[in-house]
Amino acid sequence: MSVARVSRSRGFWSAVALLSLPVLLLAWVMFYHYGAFFWDAKAYSCGIEAMRLTGNPNDYQGACQTYAWQYMYPPAVTALLVGLTAPIAPALQVAGYGGLYLVAVGLWVRVTCAQAPDAMLAVLATLLCACGVFAYEMATGNLAMVVAALMVCSVPHAKRGWIGLLAVALVAALFKPHYALYFLVPALVRRNLLLLAASSLALTLWYFADALRNDAAFDRWLSEIFGIIYGETHFGLLKLLELAGFGEGAWQAQFLLYGLWCLLLLGVLWRVGRPLADPGERGWLALLVATLMFPRLKEYDMLVLVPLMFWLANRLRGSLRRSYCGAVIALGFVLPWSWWAGRKLLWLSRTGELSLQTVTDLRWLVQMQGWFLAALERQGKLGASCRVQVPVG
């Protein structure tokens, strides 16, 4: 084994070890505060069991009746999950999903650290991935973690694995329709719009058949999902439109402004991606643009964007790279923690409820880190992509 390879291997495992310490610390803090892990995964289990017994995935039964988290996936894919899990014992279902999830977390950490080969980026990985939003979302058990891991693992092998990219995007879109935006990734990698058209048609037919076959359940799912989307806009484009006065009900303005936003992103994709010969480079860029097109960004959507931050940082040089990394630290770490600490101190001074549990409530931090990182993705990173010619190789 060469010296360079040994050095890279040591650097990778050092980054993993460095990343693991704050993740484990924050995981303990969250367990102490919330008393549980995998709360989204439990909603999946409750919803599948309710679908099996009553035909309504949100009509929780037994021990799930008092569970607060809703099941939010369409009826057709839920019925498919019921059929797939029927012959499997509940304990094995839990073990299987838990194992898949832990493998996905490991793959995501590996790809993220591989994009951060030097000390500066390893520190960034530790600050961004291990504090606040990322460790929090890893503990939820949300399916988005698995999707993020599979997507970022497929991109480096896009030259020979574009079918894998398309398969991950298609399966994910059966659960969450906005994941259809990831069809852009294999379409750009292969520079073939036929892939985009075929996958979009297949998904449209799936949802059309779902609406026809399960009309009442499908209508109920739509009403629930729209209520959640507009009730919790988080920090995507929908939130920005809401703050600008174009909230629920302003459908025409939302459609127009969202279309303009997508055209802007596609213009960046065309300008920066056209000269790139390497499929992996085009894949990373398409993954960035597709994620920024999500009308509603949540904290776990940032899991896809973190390796992309390091992909771009690796290709910047000199003062531009230092400025970019400084912006990542400021927007992704310093400002969110400062905001959280300031709000927490103000709240404690007013209520006097000082305890370990009140101090370890990090939800404010999660929300603020998501906001600042979304701003960084939209302005700093996208702007750098427009200004800098990304080198090949």
C-alpha cells in the first residue's frame, strides 16, 4: 500500500472518529430530552399496521392510538408496504429497518468525509454534520436519511451506475412526490432527456392509478399533506413566499414565482454543467440544483447538500475557498448556536425554569441551522457555482 493511500485512509478514519464524538454526545442529549429515538420510523410502523387492520393508515390502533406523529405517505405505496411486511415478524421488521438505516448513516458519513480530505474540511464536517440539525435528523429514523445516503453514494459512480440513481429517485418519489425532481440527476448525467420523460411518465401513471383505485383514501392523503405543507412551511421557497405575502391561497403567484425559481436554477445547471465531461461532476451539480428546487425544504433535506458543500469547496482555490469555508462556519454553526443561546438565555431569564432538560432542548437550534444553511445554499454556494469555472478531474 502506497504512502499516499495510507495517508488518505488515516485521514478518512480520523474524520469519521472526529465526527462520531459530537454525534454520540448530541444523541445522548436528544434521548434524555425526548426519551426516544426513531419517532418518524414509529409512525411508519403504526401507519402500516393501521392500514392492514382498518384501511386507513392514520387510524392508529392499540399502543399507537396515543402516538402524536402522523403517517403521511400515499395509499398505493402504503398498501405495497403492507403486502411486503405481512410475512415478516414485527421484531424482524424493526431490526431490518434499523439495520438499513444504520448502514445508510454510515454510507452518508463515508461519502461526506471522502469529500473533506484536508483538515479544514474535516473540521467543517464535524461542525456541520455533528451539531444541531444533522444529528437530530439522523435520530428521527426518517426515510429521507436512506434516500440521501443512496443518492450521494450513487453520484460518484454515476458513469456506470446511472440506473441506480434513477431507481433511487423513482422509489423515493413513490413516497414523497417532490423527490421526482431527482429525475434531473440521471438525465443530466446521461445528457438524455428521454430518461427524464420516461421516469416522469411512469410516476404520473402510478399516481393516476392510485387516485382512481383509492379515490377516498387518496383525497384524504392530499388534504392531510397540504395541511402539513402549509402548516409547517419550514425554510424552503414556500416559506419565503409566505413571508412575502404569497401564502396559502395565492396559487397563481406561487406557481409563477416557483416556475421562475426553477428556470433560474436550470439556467445555472446548463451554464455550469455543460462544459463538464465527467459524469460524477455533472451528477453532483444536478443533485444540488434538484434539491434547491424543493418547494419545501426540511432539515433532513440538508443531508444531501452537506457533501455537495465539500464537493464545491474542494474545487475552489485560495481566498475564494477560505471565504466560502468561513461562510459555511458562520452560517452553519456560529450564527445558529449564537441565536439558540441568546433565545435560550432570554427564555430562561423570563421563566426561571433552569434544568438539564430545558437546556438540552435543541429544537430552536435545529430550526435556525436549517434556516442559515438554506440561505447559504441559495446565495453563497449557488453564486459561487455561477462565478467559478469548476475544473474537471
